[in-house]
Amino acid sequence: MPNPDTTRALWQIHFCVLLWGFTAILGKLISLPALPLVWWRMLLVVAALALLPRVWRGLRAMPARTRWAYAGIGALVALHWLTFYGAIKLANASVAATSLAFATPMTALIEPLFTRQRFRPSHLLLGIASLPGVWLVVGGVPAGMHAGIVAGVASAALVALFGTLNKRMVESGDPLTVTALELGAGTLTLTLLAPLMPLLVPAFAGPLLVVPSAMDSFWLVLLSMACTLLPFALCLIALRHLSAFTAQLSVNLEPIYAIALAALLFGEQQELSARFYAGVAIILGVVFAQGLLAGRGKAEPTEHAELLGVSEAKQVAE
């Protein structure tokens, strides 16, 4: 008979993944350019976390060197979100969500460079196996969306990089405190980049201090609270009763949810060809194969989320 705690945890994590799938949808609904969109999202989350005494206690207890390390990772998080929402603006939600699926094979290649884990040739083979999917995806979108694919792949590379760095430090602080610190540093990073953005990437640029419209404000609050903090809290609870393997496979469904929602709400399937969806199937097949190879035989409960609140890919610490 199934363990009721495990069953409830599975429902919880799938609900979290569904909420994360909505991040791409809300990014499409919000009319702000990528830079102010991400800046407001980070600022709202940090403001909410700043109300928790636990966060301030965690900051005081954290060594200065560790705080600086997390702040550096926070700058990468900010660039990840910037390129992710930039991909949505340059292409659409389906393209951005698909591009993020590259984060899993990229992590398999990047992680041995930063950790003591042994490089596995099977990871390289999986990366090569995803190339036909990449070719189909690129050929299955209009030429005007190719810039969005480039931004999305850059976002996936940043997920692989900061996810690997976070995994090295996963025991170094309270998850809520670390999230507040990283997003606070990310907000500061975007503030400093804002004057340069029209020169660096004009498509992402936009004024930060302009108050969003009422509708954009509503979507931003929903994005920050319902699609960031709520699933973060639920995941911390669910992961007490799930193995890392089970959680990771569940999290890998996020692009599928996002693409399905984009088709249902925006009719994006009319902008994309069957070739695109064939490429998506290959890439997601590689992602799930990676999860099976990495997680086979691992059944221990996972005690830490790998900063689930700061990544659209939401990789779970093994």
C-alpha cells in the first residue's frame, strides 16, 4: 500500500512544477521588457523574504566569505532570469521553456569541472544525442525567433553553472536565507547593469523605476508569490518524503507543462511547426534518460532543495 506521505509529496511537487510552468506564461503576459520584469520579480521576492526573522538570523550566522560567494551566484541567477525572459520576448514561451531543457545535459558536462565527481562518458553521449533535437527545434521556428533560442540556450547554460555552484554550497546556509541573499545580489546586479543594457542588449532594456501598470503589477505579484515563494515552500516540505531521483524526474516535466499551457492559452502551436515538436520530444527524451542514469539506485530522501526558488529549471540536489 502506498505511503500516504509519499503520495501527498508527489502531488505537491507536481503542483509546484505546474506553477513553475506558469512562469513562462506570466512572462508572456507581462508587457514589461525583460530587464524591468526580472528586476521587479526579484525585488518583490526579496521584500517578502525580508519580513521573515529567520532570514535575518541566517544572514547574521553566515560567514562573510560565504555571503560573498552566494552574492556572486546571485549575479548569475539574475542573468539567467534575464536571458530566460528575454527568450520569451524574442520568441515565445514554448521556445524559452524548450531551451531550458538543455540545462540537464549541460549540467552533466559542467558539474565535473567544479566538483569532485567523475566525468561519465555517457553524459557526453547524451549531449550528442540531443543535437538532432536542437537541429529540429531551430528549423521548426520562424527565422525571427532564432535570437530567442540563443537567449534561451544562454539561460540554460547559466542554470547549469549556478546550479552546480549552489550544489557545492548546499550545506552552507538556510535555504530561505540563501534565496534572499542571492536574489538581493541579483537585484543589485541588474540595477548596476541597467544603464549599460541599451548598449549591450537593447532588446532586454527598459526603465527600472517606472511603476508597472495595474495589470502588470498583478501579474508580477502572482509571478513572485504564487510561482516563486509558494512552490519553494511546498518543495521543501515535499522533498522530505521523496528521493532526489523521483523529484528530479518530476521537475523535468516543467517544459512539457509550459509548452502545453502556451498552446492552450496563446495558441503558440500555430507559430511552430511539427519539426519543432519533434525536436522537443528528442530533447526531453535525453533529459529523462539523463535522470534515469543519474538517479538509478538512489532512494534516499532529499533534505535540501538546490535553491528551487531561483531557477526556472529547478534542479534538485542529489
